[in-house]
Amino acid sequence: MNLLFPLAALVAACLTACGGSDDAEPSVAALRLIGEQTISNSLQVDATLVGGLSGIDYDRASNTWYLISDDRSDNNPARYYTARLDYSQSSFTAVQVQTSVSLKQANGSTYPNRTTGGLVVDPESLRVDPLNNSLWWTSEGDRSLGLDPFVAQMGKDGKLLATLPLPSLFKMNPTENKGSRNNGTFEGLSFAPDGQSLWVAMEAPVYEDGPLPTPTTPAVTRFTRYDRSGTVLGQYTYALDAIPAAPATGKNADNGVPEILAINGHQLLVLERAGVQGADNNYKNYVRLYEVDTDGASNIHGVATLVGASYTPLKKRLVQDMNSLGLAKVDNLEGMAWGPLLANGRRSLVLVSDNNFNAASQITQFLAFEVLPK
């Protein structure tokens, strides 16, 4: 029996599934919706309320999904979950949330909430380290408390192992309009395919880079590439869309980047999500998935303000408008991850929504897609 061809095929499949190397050059032309699943807003796992799911990732070695909650320890201690997602090329049949693991500080204690004080975290994104058995996650910080955003590494037991240095531009300033805006910082996180660097996306512009988007004006935010020790390798400008619709009189609307995902060595998927409040106080979500390319984009690391600066932003292409899928509801989609290969050898992609622990009008929604390559 000739084992060389099966082995070569297996290696090629692994490279495609895992992001591989630039030799494999994975690509995304379009998506095909496989199916949708939701879980109950009252679901409890290990005596914790499952909700606020802002980040998702998949560990191929153990066939395990990881989900991080953005609960600031208000309902239960800040935590992540393990889960099983059952889908194939033709159907999406079940989501089973299995265990809860508390995020822990270096001393082994859980993180406090805003009432008790201390280091309050706002977890937003979670990634499996492709080079070891650890997990990485982001916290948005809290401007009113003077808490900076950060990127952290933890063990599977939830215990903090390390944090990356924070560039001064992203620090919180509780008294001046400079640095990071509250609730607009480190939302997106992705390893490069080779695992040697990490991408971190700001949800919204820092004050120095101009105002937030409005229904009539776009805005800009920054994506930063770090090596594993936190040295900045490059920084690029992402052009945010204007908010797709106007809110009802006296109501709110926003648009930002909740997640990113590396496709190959120079391209990323970018999830862009807007929430527009109606007269009934409920929000309608507008969610688009873009491909961006660093080739030809300006490295703006060291540029103190983008206002009046000359630069070339990341090249941007619409991959999928989630509102065109014909779903009964597009909720607050915030998490995005590559899943296992499908039977036809193509990548799968999964998105999850953050229900904001709002049982009255929101859902925890999972969407599974087949990725159509170029």
C-alpha cells in the first residue's frame, strides 16, 4: 500500500484547516450558510448563567469549542465555557455548552465586579494558542475606573500566565479625551496562521483619531500586529462604515469591530457590527463580514493621530451581509472562529452572538457556514 499520497493529503488538509502557512494560501471568496442554532437565555452550566458570549474558538486537537462571556463578574465570576457544536456540510443540529471555567488572576483568585472594586475585567475575545496548550483573551478595560484594556494569556485552568505590554496610545484616561474610548477597545483578537504573532483590533477610534461613526460619516480604527512578547510589528488603519441607519429620535446607534480572524499571512476577516435603537428601545443589528488585506496598506505605528495624516488604509472587500441571509433575526454577533473541515475539504466558519444578558429581546445565536475559496 502506498502511504505517501494519503499522508500528503492529510498534511495539506491540516494546513488548510489550521490556517496553515502562506504556501497553502487559504482564501475566502464567499460563504454559504449551513444553519443556525440558539441556546436558552436561562441556560445554567456549573451554576453560572450562560450569556454574553463575545468570543469563540475551536481546538482541533481536542475537538473542543471555547466560548468567553463578557460578564464583568456581575452575574457570576468572569469565565469561559467549553462546548460541542454538531454540524456537517448539510446541517447544524446542536450546541451543547459543557463546562464553565472561571478566569483567575495571577494569585489564583477570580476577578471582582465593579461593586467590590479591584481589577474588573470585560472579556471580549478568546483564542487557542496554536503553539501550546494555553488560551489568550482580551479585556476592554473601564474608563471610569481607570482600567486599561489588555491582552492576556492563561492556562486551561483559567489562571493568568502573562499580559502583553500596552502601547501608550491605547491607555485609558478618565479625565481627558485621549487614548481609548470606554467600551471601544480590544474587541478583536487573532493569531497569525504560523502562531508567531497576534492581531488585536480596536472596536472604535481612539480619541486622537477622530470621532465615532455616525449615520452620515464613517470613521477609522486601528489593527495592531504584535509578536508573542508584545513588540509591535505593525499597525494599520481600518475604515469603519457609517452607521447603516439612523436611530429613532433621542435614541442611540453605533458601529464598530467586534472580531477579526486571520485568513493567511496578509489577509483578515473583519466582523463589523452596528446597533441601531428604535422607538421601542430595542436595537436592530446590521452585521457585515469583510476581507481586508495588509498588502499596500500603510504601517501607521508611531503616528500619534490619524486626523490630517496621510496613509493608505487596509483594502476592504465585502464577503457577506448577514442581514441578507433571510434569518428571522440577526442578533449582536461578536464572536467568530474557524471550525473543522467539512466533508468536501472546505473550511467551516462559526459566528456567535452576545445576548447582553437581555432575555427580553435578544438571543444567543450560532451561525455555521461553509467557506467558499477563491
